[in-house]
Amino acid sequence: MITFPISKCTMENQYDVTILGGGLAGLTLSLQLKQEKPDIKVLVLEKREDAAPEAAFKVGESSVELGTHYLREVLGLKDYLDTEQLPKHGLRFFLSPKHKDEIHKRVELGPKEFLPVPSHQIDRGVFENDLVKMSRDIKNDVLLDAKVENVELGDDTHQVTYKKDGESTTVNTRWVIDATGRASFLKRKLNFAEPFEHNVNAAWFRVDYKIDVDTWSDDEKWHSYVKDGLRHFSTVHLMDKGYWVWIIPLVGDRTSVGIVADESIHDFKDYNSLEKSLAWISKNEPQFGKELDKLTDKILDFKLMKHFAHASKETFSTDRWTVVGESGLFTDPFYSPGTDFISIGNTLTADLIQRDLKGEDVFYRTKFHAQVFRALYDNWMPIYVNQYPLWGSSQIMVTKIIWDWAAYWAINCLLFLNNGLTNLELMKDLVAGPTALMNRYGELSLQMQRLFKDWEAYDTADLTDKYVDPFDLKFMKTLQEDIVEKEVDDDELKRKLMENMELLEYVAAEMFRLASNSAHETSMDIPVDPYTMSLNKDRTLESKNSKELGRNRYVAKELQNMWMYPVPVES
């Protein structure tokens, strides 16, 4: 560590917090810090020279429950989002790879009715321009066209040097936050980058036109499934083995379109230009390709990203710096988790800064936050790693999506929405030892992803003309509704988490029975250990959380609502 005197800078150049990068992560953090401590002095340095373009700016346009709560409730942006951005009607998935020329014949998973928990489709250019104004309005110093040149870390204060209008300026700051996105300024400077083996790539473009999948078919039965107009407001996923294509509505009747694909199945060279992407979509999603053929003159941009997933050896440092947003950890855009991880990273960062500025020793808390944040990432990544081949298996994907959502609402959302992640005593109880709740959760989540992968060899049927609404499963509806209830105390939160964990164990066991009956014709009444179950008869697993479960008739009955094969006969 380098120590230098604070007198090197004038009082005007002294800050409590300097945020490198004025994108979504950096700007939302600047709002959060000021709202929690109005007298805090915050500097945001953003390299872009002027206002961001509308529509054709960044991806990460779709929010889900956790990130939406952060934007609406923590930052107080509810009214803004309701008036200036689009509402979102959940995530919607179209499967059945043999029926990609007739959307009404595909297996469709998505909500039929209006959802009780709001979420949004966000034009990132519009949003980040407005966030700059909001941050300035509450007296944060937000500088555009400010390129960070150097950061020197000191014992009591850090120095940040940036260039603006051809002149270099150095400021003193107690905290440095890296929100520079994939530029990852601190990660590169301090050499703590960590590659992650998830070889999936993406290409995307925006269209100055309202693309509405509801207009792709005149089939009356298909239209009867969903209230008029709601399909359009969903984040649409068109799926087959190794890929998904997104269709996201934006304000101003514009649309975001993207391809996300596993390199081992779909060569990036086949869609790494606009012309190739359009041809790739026409080949792999022919009905959508015909729609896009009419709109080539309305395409606004084209961008791509190769091997986007990455980790970080460090995220929260006891030397008073953190990395947030894409500067630190990035998972995969499937399920739209980007804003979630920004929300969690920002909230843990704000907790450390506020406590430090009050004189609290945050050494241990910093270490603990870093461990928890990384554990959340590590528990989430198995959802994606080596799983893209499953994207073409309709029953597996319906089951997997139901599971992934249930786990997300039951644990991640419930914890965040009740301020659990910054409650050190609570979190210590939840992570202490292999049988603690969060460790059981991670182990069970990994076990379920193994189940889906093992199931792939057996799930080969062509399913068509099926509609699955996850909220027809009563426990799914309850899990989502529970996350928006008013905050509960520690004891009640622990009770609800334990109750949800037990539900997940029964759901996992029943999903295994369905898969095993389909693959091996086993009885639906077999006892199942959710921590050691396996469709691979040659695999032997052990677990400190091992427990055999009989059937939970409530869970079994509800899961019939997502099972598209004939319901197994019970013995």
C-alpha cells in the first residue's frame, strides 16, 4: 500500500466515494449512497462523451423480481419506471424445436394473467441518461467524458486521476468503486481476473419496429391462452438445442433482438455479423426470420460479445474498494439476472461504505460479504454451465424453468427483499457448516442441474401444442407472492427460509420421481433422497444433508400441471 498526504489535493477534490464508470451499476449505486447518507460526497466518472443513444445502447434490458425491487423500492424509482419504461409480463419460452415455423404448435411456458409482482423492459440508453440527471439532482458530481487514467491505493485515502477536456485531475477519496464494466479497470490493474469455463456467445441488434409474437398466428385456441397484448410485453425466448433467441419490447415501439448460443453447438462465426445473424435466425427460427426479412431497413445497430461469463478473484476488499456490475462477476443473460447481481453487489458495497463512514471497523464484514457474494454466484452458475444442450428438450426445460424459478423466489429473493444479505448475524447462521441452509441450498441446486443433464438422453419425444403457466402450480404462486409481503423479523425470516427449503426438497424429490418413471419406469412411490438421487445408476453420491423423503401429495398434485406426458399411474 502506498501512503500519501491528503494535502496533495484541494478540499474541492476530496470525496468519500469515487465511482469509476457511470453505467447502470455505478449510477444506481450513487443514488443508493446518497439516499442512505445525504451528506456523503460522491464522484462518478464516466468515459462516454455525451448522452447515450436511445434503444441502440446496451443490453440488460429486462429486469426480474430481485432487481426490480431494488430499482423500484430501494432506489424509489417506482413512479419513473411506471411512466417512462415498459411493464414486463414475465419471461416467456417457446420450445418444441420441430414446430418452429408455426408458433401456435410450440410448447409455450409463461404467465396467462397479470402478475402481482412488477418488472420492466428497460431502454438502457433512456434509463442511463435519466439516471445521470437524477444523480446530479441530488448533488452527486457526475462527469461525462472523464477517462480514468490511474488509481493509487493508500492506507487512509486513495487517489484517482482522470482526464477531462484534455486536462488531468487527481482527487482524494476514501473508497474506490470499479463500475467500469468489461473494461474492469481495477481487475486489470491489480490482476485479479478469473476466467470462467462457460463458452457461450451473444450477438444482438435493435429494430425500430414493434415486433409482436401475438401476430404470428391466427389460431383461436392459442390466442385464448393469454390475455390480449400480454405476450408482447414478455421477454420472449425462442429455444432449441444450444441456443435461445430473445425478443424484448422497448419504449417507442422498438424491439431488442439477440442470439445467445453455446460455441460447442453453434459456431460464433456463423452469426458474428448482422448479415450472418439474420441468415442464422432464418435458418434456426424460420418464422421469426420471415418477420425480420421485412424489417432490414429498420435495424438500428449490431453488437456482439464472445465468451461473456467471467468471475473475479476479489470483489470486496478490506482496503476500501469493491467491484460492482460487470466489472466483477457476470453469469449468463438467460433469466435476466444482470440487474439482480448489480443490486446485490451495490447493496453489499453501500453497507460497507455507510458503516465505515460512521467509524465502524468493517474488516470482518468485508470478508464475509465477499464470501457470500461469491457463493451466490457459484450457486447460480450451474444453471447454465453445460446445460445449453437441454434448451431443445421441451419437458426437461419446462421442469427446469419451474425449478429454477422456485429456488430463486424461495431463497434469493426472500433474503434480499428482507435485507437479509446485510444482516451479519442472520447470514452467519445460514452459512455456518455444510448442513446450514445456504449450503444445503447450493448442494440441492447443483444436484437438480445434474438431474436435468442426466435426463437428456431419455427425453426425446416431440411435444406440441401445450401451454404451461407456472402460476397454475399453487406453490409457485405462493412463493412469488411471499417475496412482496412486508418485511419480517429475523426469526420469521429464518422460519420462512427453512419452510421454503423443505418445500424445495420435496419438489426436487417429486421431479426426480417423474424423470425416473419416464426414463426407467420406476414406481412413483419410491422414497427419494434429494441430495443423492441420480438417474445414472452407476453414480454413487454421498451427502451430509442426506435424507429420504416420501411423497408429498400436495407437491405431486401441483407438479402435474407442468407434466406434459401422460400422468404416471401410481402404485
